[in-house]
Amino acid sequence: MSESKSSPFKITKPERLFNLTCALLYTRNGLTKNEILRSVPGYENEYVDGGDNSSLERKFERDKSSLIHNGIQLEVTIPPHEDENNQVTVYSIKRESFYWPKNVEFTPRQMALLNLAADAWAGGSLSTAASRGITKLRAMGAVGEDSDIVGIAPRIQASEPSFRDLNNAISDHQVVSFMYRKPQTGEIQKRTLQPWLLRLVAGQWIVMGWDEDKQDTRNFMLRRIVSKVTSVKGVRPFDPPAQEQILKAVDDLDSLGAKQTAKIKVERDSEAWFKFELDLQGNGNSDEVTINYHDVYVLAEQLREYAGQIKVLKPDALIQVVRAGYERVANDHA
Amino acid sequence: MPNPERLDDSDRYNLMLSLTGFLVQEDEYEVSELAERFGVTSDEIVRAVKNIGFTDLANFQNPDRYVVDYDALEEGFVRISYNLENVVEDVPRLSSRQASALAAGLVYLSSLPGLAESEEILALQNILSTGDSRGNAPEVIVQPGSRDADLITIRQAIKIGKSIVCDYLNLKGEMRIGRVIEPLRIDLRGELIYLKGWCPENQDVRSFRVDRMRNAKLSDLPVSDSALNAVLDDEVYHPGETDTLVTIEVEPEAFSLMVDFRPVEEPVSVSEYVKSFKILVGDVRNLGRIISRFGGAARVVAPEEARSAVREFALKALGELPATAPEDAE
């Protein structure tokens, strides 16, 4: 049956990555680049002793980033007496960072929830990451079965093209820049950000991070990013913020939403009446409702659908934004 | 789940790592059993096992490697033996991206009332972060939207296979009392929750918005065979033969329209910030509210009847025309 094995001269990329992983995991003192190229299948068959191996070296560089993207912590060490000479840089993978901690197990119900969580990304920005993650979790034993978790098809909808680039930059602690349109003026500005966190707030994806120009934490709505998100070249990865710093930024945004309120009057038994749940409020006979909001422009969008059924009472800014939107639509379609 | 038809190099590498983490020395598994577990085809399992078998560490200090039983593989069974010193022998950790994708999915699920307690979600997120190779906290937070008690009833009905009776506000803005729905699946779509259900009146599958539903109650009527045999897809709207083809231009602030309404062909860029796409619309009068919502970030380009529907909606909203609702909207 040996003929059915892959020929040593046709080693595929997955095989090569797997060989490299095993080699780095089980080396005692680490391996130099040359040792890897000379001995690991997938490289050694193309290695020319004493010749030009530059394309092989580039392949190794690409493979290193593939490993890192797969969550592998590559240890890169330079022996202390040998600094500056990258020929003796030594690579390895520590077992304790590679394997799941012992005693971690999932129940069938937990696994069923995780399967569904991965499913929520189907066709979406993080579907690849979610499905590779779930493949690993399935190797841990439990099969996801729970009679309570049936008949549910979740889909997270992140239509913003910037979503995946930002998510990657957050994982890699990479400073990014993008063009951002201010809703107040329509003015487009270049912004530079250390991205920390993606949040879904009131149906809107928001990236939170450290704005390098303003030297302060800032939130950006992804749908107002009008350009590609690009990594800022030649900048080191930023130091990830302390957990408390992130939580404070999250808190600040949430308390803004709790503080800002709008008041609208709703026509009884109209569609808006049910949408804003005035039938459920148990507030007697009032036809007014108070709504908390983070962003006056997002709230204005939600309200414009119900023209003729609602009247905005306050704040004035909301009244104006709703009206200006209708005027623009009427002009655009004149 | 990886798309079983389209594994790429990284998927295959990931599968090899996961398989070797799962396979125990000398145990035997059916290829089909492994295919089902990992959500890939049997061919992918056979391919991965062969690749694992070839992993050759002969040049290293430890001369052993995985030994695949190729005769067993020929007959549909996987059995490997290995030197414990020398191989991937346990499940690898997740990358930060993998952990944060799953963590975000979990929080999204918690917006569905009664599915999981927040403590349960939190406990799972903590396990995920211990399995993240950098031990990072979740990097995506999804804030659950509004909750709805009727969902608990719907989920119970799906579980035991019974119909529900509810009041439903249709698109004309009329509350229909006592509507019978045979519930099949709950679809979470962004911030909206739909019930895909069989409508015995129309003998067809329909999508119902749960936020337009009131007073859902379990009924004794079992879900019918026609309902159970119905094909469920991911679409919320199915175009009809008399639909109008409408061209729409959107700025980034309104790109979500391209997800909500499946364009009939790939959207095209018309300028640096603007994309154009075409959709099929049943009643162009419904476009008024859909387009006006964005306050200028979305525009109907053609046909003229669709443009004038949007213009009228906006003008009525401004109080410049008397307001009337479309008459035959569902």
C-alpha cells in the first residue's frame, strides 16, 4: 500500500505546516532556520546545500505567519552571545502554550451551544475563524447534542467590509488607519487607531480603541468608515491595554446611552405603537414613549421609517436630523 | 463548520492538528464517524490521515513518527500508532481570532431569550479564553438586543412539534388576531428575530417577525407533514414573478441594504464611496420607508415609479403631502 502515500516530492502546504509544527514542538534546544530547511519534509527536498535557497527562505517566512495565524506561539530566541546574527536565531514551540490546559472539557450541551455560536457566523466575516475553532473543539471529545437547542438558525450580519480587517488588527495589536465620515458635517478625515474591541451596540458595530491623533479613547461606527482599513507600516504592535482601561471605555459608552433620552408621541394602534411596545408598557393611557440612545443619527434612521405615525417631541437635535434626512431623500429623488 | 466542499490549505492543516489531537493510540475509528464529527467529507479525512502518516521526522533526534494502518484505511477505518515523544498528542489551543469568533457567537446567542443563562455563556467564554493561546479576553462583545417573552413559547412549540396561535401585525399595519402558525425554525438575523413557519392558510413557508407578534400561545394542533417536509432556506424574502427590478446606489452608511436584500447580481462600485446594485421588489411603495430611513445614504436610481414612491414618502413625512399607507402590502 505504500504507493498510496504522498510522494516525498509532492508535499502539500498543509503537510509541510504540520511537519514544521511537529519538528518545532519536539526539538530539545530549538532549531535554526537552516536546520529546518535542511531537515523538515516540505523544505529539505528543495534545499540546495551551499546554493541559493532564498525562495525556500521566503516560504519559511510565510509558513511562520500561517502558524501564528493558527494560534501557535512561536518562540524565537537568539542565544545571548550571538546577538545580531539571525543565522543562529532559534525557533521552537512550547508545549504548554500549544496544548489545551489539562482538565478542560465541554459537556454535550456546551458543545451544542458552541456549534450554534460558530454557525452564527455562517457566510459572515468571522466564519473561517469560527469553523476552524470549532474543528479543534470537536477533537476534545464531546459531541454537541441537546434537545433544548433545536430549530435555531442564528446569523450575525456584519456587512461592513472593514469588520474582518479590524478584527485581525485587534488580534495582532496592529495600529490601523482609515477614512472616517463624521455624520454631523459629512466631512471625511483620516483617523489612526490602536483598535481594542469590536462591539455591537443597538444593532451597530463599533470599534473602540486609542485614537493616536486625539490621544484619547474613541468609538468609531464601522459603517461610517468609508475606506479600506490599512495597517500602519513600520510601526511596532501596540501594547494591549489593561482590562480595566477597556472596561472603562465600555462603561463610558454605555452610560452615554443611559443618559441621552428622546421623547416621541405615537399614533395609537399604528405599526409604531407596537414597534415601540406601547401596548406592553402598562403605563396607563400615555401615547408618549421615552427612548435611550447612543447616537442621534442612528435613532433618526429608526424613526424615519414611521413617518406619519410618530412625532418627535425632543430633543431638538433629533427633530432636525430626522427632518434633514427626509429633505435630502426628497431632493435626491426629485 | 468548514464548508465541506471547499477546504483550503489552512483548513486542512487545522484538521490535521485536530485529528491527531483526537486520535488515541491504537484506537480504531470509522472514517465516516470522523467525517461526521469534524464536519468534513470522508475523502478529506482519508487525505488528512495519509498526510499525517507521511509526517517524517526521521532526521530528528527521535526517529519515530505516526504509523498509519493503510489496510484498515482502505476498508474505511482509521487506526494509527505513534511514539508518544514525538507527535501532536493532544488538542491544540485556539488562536485569538478563533476564540473571539466563538465568544462573540455565544453572546449573540444569548440575545435569544431562554436559550442560555448569562452565567452559562460567561463560563463558556472563560473556558475559551483559557484555550486561547495568548489567554486574551474576548475581543468582540455583542450587546444583546431586546428580549421577547413570546420566543419562549415558540421555542417550546418547535421542541414538542405543536402549532402556535398568535396576533400578528402585518406590513399594512393591521393586527390579525388568532393567526395559526406551525413553527419550524427561529432565524436570528442581525438585530431582528424571525420565525420561519408554515402558514396553513397559505399552505406555504413564511417568515414572521417576532417583534410584530403578540400573545403567542401553544395550541394542541401538531405541526403537519407538509410543514415538516418544507424546504427551509436562509432567505427572508422570495421574489415573485411580477416583481420590479430596482437599481439602488448606497454609500457605506447604507451598505447593510446589500445584506438585507440579496442583490440579483454582484454590486458594482460607481465612485470611491458609492456602490450600485439591483434588487427585485414586490411593491415599490415599500421602498419609501426603506430608502428614507437612511436619510440620503441610499438612493433609487431607476425605475421612475420607484423613485417617485420614495419621493412621495419623504414629502409626506415633511408634511408636504397627505399621508396614506399602501393598500395591499403584506
